[in-house]
Amino acid sequence: DAGVIQSPRHEVTEMGQEVTLRCKPISGHDYLFWYRQTMMRGLELLIYFNNNVPIDDSGMPEDRFSAKMPNASFSTLKIQPSEPRDSAVYFCASSFDDGQPQHFGDGTRLSIL
Amino acid sequence: GNSVTQMEGPVTLSEEAFLTINCTYTATGYPSLFWYVQYPGEGLQLLLKATKADDKGSNKGFEATYRKETTSFHLEKGSVQVSDSAVYFCALSELWNTGNQFYFGTGTSLTVIP
């Protein structure tokens, strides 16, 4: 049974470049979440979708960040332009329904030089 | 607003010691409560959950009881193992008019030494 799949696992790029992180949720899960994890700020919810529609994007840091979910099996988180302070581990998670446990991917470790 | 406060770490215990990681929450209604565990280099995994007052979640020897009177959901294990070394997150989910709200604690790092 495939879990949440994220790609790439690691990304190293120079500041100013566009970064795209990808996520495939578990089939049948209606909710998809994007998180950012750093030592300083812990785990932060960036945005979440219900049935492909963004519900709460209040955690998105600024306009450089955008997220899309064109269909039930795919979502992207894009940073353009990237900055060194965006370096973090980005997690995608999905859940079946309201209040149900979230299933996390293994994360993308992003380093902006 | 809602929040989750958990015991700061790091916590270091000897193998077979008793573990308690405190978690308290603030919520306006009746949230669902969760404990997640994160092993190095991996994403968070659900450890256990409770959806209503007095429910006890349990898994792999870990337990937590949903205490509405004290707004707590403390994680306990009677005898820890080296393999339990990880970061533990308390979390809540509550349905508001605007949609579900999700809150994670800051995480508590546990190291178990042989």
C-alpha cells in the first residue's frame, strides 16, 4: 500500500532559482497538507486542500510561495524566487476526512545556497 | 485560539525507564487529539489518537488518555527501548465553521540509552 510520495527527496539550488516540490497523496484521501519544518520554528502548516480546493493558506509565508492541486492525485509547492531562509524540510501529508490522522511523506530536504 | 503545548526536551532516559511526555491543549470545542512520532530522516507517523473525552489511545506500548477536565493528553510508556528514540509531537484537530484547524506541538526529542 503506497503512502504519500514526495519528490525530490533532496534539492540543492542557488538563491533566486525556482523550486518545485511535488506530492502524490494516498489514493482516496480528500485532504492534502503542506508543512515546513525547521529547527527554529518547528513544524508549520503552510496550506491545506480539501477535494483539490485550497481551504486555508494563511501559513504561506509570502507571495514567493504558491501551491496547486490540479487533480486528486498530485500537488505542487513552488517557491519563486527562492532565498536561503527557505531552507527547510518540506512535508506533504494527506488524510481521509476531517479530524482523521494525517499520513506524512518522507519529506523534501531543501537547501538554498 | 487553539494551541498545543508540550513538554520541552530533550529527554534522555535509560532503557526500561518510565516515560511521560506532557501535552496540554486549548480548544473551543471537542477536538480530536493525536500523538505522532518522527524517526530521523523520516516524516511523522501516527502513534495513537483519541477522539473524545476519556478515550485512551494506545499503540506499541504507548498510551495517552484524553482528559477534558485538565485539557491534557500526556503520552506514557512503562518501559522504553533504544528503538523509541525519536521526536514526539502532540497534535489536535478541530472542526470550525471555516474548516478544520490543525495544530502541532513543538515536538519533544527522546533519546533512550542502553
